[in-house]
Amino acid sequence: MSPACAEQCNIMRLVDRRFAGVARGVGTANIIGRVHSTILQVGSKHLHCAFTVMEGKAVDLLLGLDILKGHQATIDLARNRLIIQGEEVEFLGESDIPKETEEAVNDEPTVPGPGGTSIGARSGAVTGPTSATPSNPSSSSASSRPVAARPSTSHVPAAAQRTFPESDIEKLLALGFDRQAVINALRATDGNVEYAAGLLFQN
């Protein structure tokens, strides 16, 4: 959760600053502290959740795997819905996403990723190689907005051919992705499970 969102929700007073530090993954971000327990409303449901309040993110709130698994959430991409304890909440359409969020992601600094990809230093968003040519003629009329790309193992440098804890792989396999896609996503995000999950869902 961003500090601004925590202020708007009036929970900054609950932040335990003993948990301050620096988050390291793809880029770094300052951790202000942790809110150990608060209520999150999803539809008509009220869920007990804990949040890390962190600077440097392009969005106000990210629900991590711990919250989604803790409340037995289902992400139904076929129906474009998040389902938690029987409550169904529809995802925003492209036109409904706040423009400032999109601009913040597009303007953020990036670090080089495998296979010519770029990774957002704050958001962890992975975009395809800038020099890549469209694979079919109809894609030439597509938007110039970056599109998340799943890196190919054939383009991954030997140094990136690292192994990851089986527990991390199992967490992502439990979300319904195949093993090779999970490993590719972990390589692209330097082993960060939450960023890897985000990359898999983007694709």
C-alpha cells in the first residue's frame, strides 16, 4: 500500500515502524512499516488483512499472494472477475484504469531484463524488446503502449539460467500456470514471486 492510500484510509496511525526497511527485488523501494491488521472491503465482504506501507509504487494498493491465498481468492480471467468467499468483483476495463497510473508506469525508470526486455524499477512491469518487429501484419496498427512479454529461454543469458526454491515454483504452479512459464517469469523478475505472478497474469 502506498503512503497516500494509507493516509486516505486513515490507517497511517496503525503503521508499525519497527518493520521499516528497504524492499529489494526488481529495483528498490523504501518500506515505511507494516499495518498488522485492518479491514478491507471487497464488494459486500469485509476481510481482515495486513499491509506493508511502501513508497515508490505506481499504484495505491497491491494484493499479494498471501492475502489472495489466505482468503481463498479465485482470479477468473475468462469472466474477468476476482472471486473471494463467493463475492464476485469485476476487473476494471482498459478505459476505466486511471490515466495517471498508466503514465506513472510508462515514465518509471527501467532495468534491462533477459531477451532484450525491460523491467520497471518500481512496478516490476516487463515490456518486450523495443527493437522487436510485429509477428503479423495486423499488429502494426496496434497501440504503441508497451506489451508485457514472456521471455524465451533461448534468449536468456547463461548467467540467468539459475534455479529457484521449489516452494516458490509450487506457489506459482498453484495459480494454474505451467512449470516452464513459471520458471521463465521467475528468471525475468530475479526470483521475486509476487512480480513473477504479476507477469504471468499479464500474459
